[in-house]
Amino acid sequence: MKNKLGKQKIEWLLYKASSFLAKNYKGGGIHFWLVVPSIESAFNSKKDKNGMSYYPWAKYFLSKNYAQSKVILKIKEIEMIR
């Protein structure tokens, strides 16, 4: 993946997905999976005070589960072989 996902790209993805789902599906319990080859390649990481890596933008994406009720957001890693 050439460009890692940041706030602007995540907001755009969520906007497009929620618009599509709102038009095409009624009801709740819809799953929207963001498929990436790996968390490491898709998101920038930071180190916590213990030196462990974490991914703030992945956490930001998943935090949007609490902002709406119809769509359940998940990140799915699928290794892509070249």
C-alpha cells in the first residue's frame, strides 16, 4: 500500500460507505469491513511509553462504531501476495 490511511482518508471512506449503505440497505446490523494487507502497512504506528507499537488511526476508525448504530465497523487483514 503506497499511502497509509490517515484521518482524512478514513473520514472519506466512512462517508462513502455510510452513504451507500443508507441508500441500499434498511435495518441494522450491517458489517463494513476495511480490508487491508496488514495493519502495519495500512496505518502509521506510534510507540507507547513501554515501547509497544499502536495504531492511532486504526483505533480512530474503530471508534466510529460508537458514533452510529446501523453499521458495525471492523478491520480485516488479508495478506496480499504479489
